[in-house]
Amino acid sequence: MIHGMWGGSWCWDNYKTFFEKRGYHCVTTTLRHHDINPTAHPDSMLGTTSLLDYVNDLEQEILQLNMKPIVMGHSMGGLLAQILGSRDLAKALVLLTPAPPSGIMSLSPGTIKSFWNVLAKWEFWKTANRQIFDGAIYSMLHLMPEDQQKIIFDKFVYESGRAASEIGFWFLDSKRASSVDASKIKCPMLVISGSEDRITPASVVEKIAKKYEPLSTYKSFDNHAHWVIGEPGWQEIADYISAWLDNISR
């Protein structure tokens, strides 16, 4: 289970409990430089950490399992999962409101507003950045109960400006860090969007699913936004994933 920007393994608490009750062994990894106190200053190397640094770390973790796991990713973690799939490291992929690979434009007005406090910072592409509270509510947490919004926000840490730019401005990245060769993915894939998602709109997520047809299954959930791992009604989505996994294992 791979978390997204500003997150940590804690993002998967609901899903880990849910799937372990169904007999799965769940590994909730924490990306490089994210395992810190949220109030602490970021590691000096975080700002220039690439998506491929994250992927290489995850690849090593997977190889230590001595088996191909189901790889589940949320947001940026969904893009990392796609790259891992193209390296033949997964027996199935589950992408929850995933960030898009290169070639799929994601800079909608809602996305720009979601990242505005980051984009307005000079040289954001090589510095560590953290969302402000209002930005996090608008982009990801607007369907969460108000008494939980601040609790979640206070867990967020800094994120790599380089990784963010590799996703949003892939057309300027000579190393094509966010590129995924769809022909190299051989496993089944479930792609999930939320109809109210502002940071990764359902229209973008649907394009991701189309990129991987016929291996992909696409499902959009009404009354859900980006934080599908914890929004009220998240169990409905987890149930759908569980049923899909049961179906492909038959």
C-alpha cells in the first residue's frame, strides 16, 4: 500500500484493518524522507528527490518479499504503482484516485488551485513543499467531517518539489520520470475515481484507465472526492476492491 504526497503509512490505517480482516497481509510502506515528525523541518535532500527514487526504493522492498504482491496506490502512490507494474513487480494493481503518467494532461483549474501555494513558490521544483490548511481542504479533504480535517492535516509532512513537477510538468522533464510503458504491464488493474475529486479529476483518472485497456477496470464513485481512503463511506469502495480481487483470483 503506497501513500501519496505529504502522506505516510498512517494513510492506510482504515484499509489495512479492512483487508487484514479478510486474510491479506498488508505492507504499508513510507516513502523516502517522509518518516518524520510533521512539525520537523524536511530532509535537505527531499526537494530534489525524484519519483524514480521512490520507485527504486519500493522495488527493493518488493523484491525482499520473494513474491509478486498486489500493489495498491493512492494519489501519487497510484502513479508509483503504475511504474512498478511496468517493471513486472505486481500480480495486480489497485489505483485509488491516482496521479497520471506523462502524456495525460492534469493541469485543470482545480488542480492549479489545489497546488497554488506550492506553484507560487520560486524554484518549487527543487525545494520541499507543504500544503497550507485551506489548500488541503479544497484539494483533498473537503468531504471529510470538519472535526477530522485538522487531525489529518496535522499529520501531513513535506513533499518533493521535483516529484510534483515530474507529474504536473512532465512535458518539461527530459528524464521522463513519470512515463509508463503500458505495453509492459501484464497484470489486471482496477482504477478508481471520485466524482467530486478536485486535485485528480475523474475525467483524468478515466484517461488513465483507458491507457491500460483491456487490462484495466474503471469505476467512479459518486459523492466521493480525493480522500477515498478515509472519507465517509470509504467502506463501500473497499468492499468493491475486495470483490474485484476475489473475482480476478478465481
